[in-house]
Amino acid sequence: MPASNDFFTPKNSYDLDELVECGYGRLFGPGNAKLPVNNMLMLDRITEITADGGHYGRGKLVAELDIRPDLWFFDCHFPGDPVM
């Protein structure tokens, strides 16, 4: 069971700084899920979270990643034919 957290207030969007804090366990508190950190955090922001959205009405999350040519995965996947 996730730890109780008196300082957290649910939101419907998160910016990059908040996502990084989540990766280090500082957004939702100890015992709660964390996002990946550094290069494996492939999100720049979460723009929408709803508990009743989505095709089946069971929740929806919309996230964005700003695609730039210097992103790490383009150099290694695949050389000469970069894909994400």
C-alpha cells in the first residue's frame, strides 16, 4: 500500500521539474511509484490526467516529449536510419 502523504495535492498536469522529482521519489513520497530518471524519462510534461477519461472511462493520461535531433536514442537506433 502506498505511504500516506500529507503534502501531496493531486493535479491534472505536471511539468518537467515535477516529473524529475517523481523520479527521485520526492513528489508522491516514500513507498509510492517513481518515474525513470535521466535519459529514460521520455516525457517533458503531462498535460492531462483524468480519473474517468479514456475509451473505457477508467482514466486517461496525456504526456508530451519535445522531439529534438540531439536526443540520445537517435545516435544509436539505428545509425543512418534514426527512429525513436
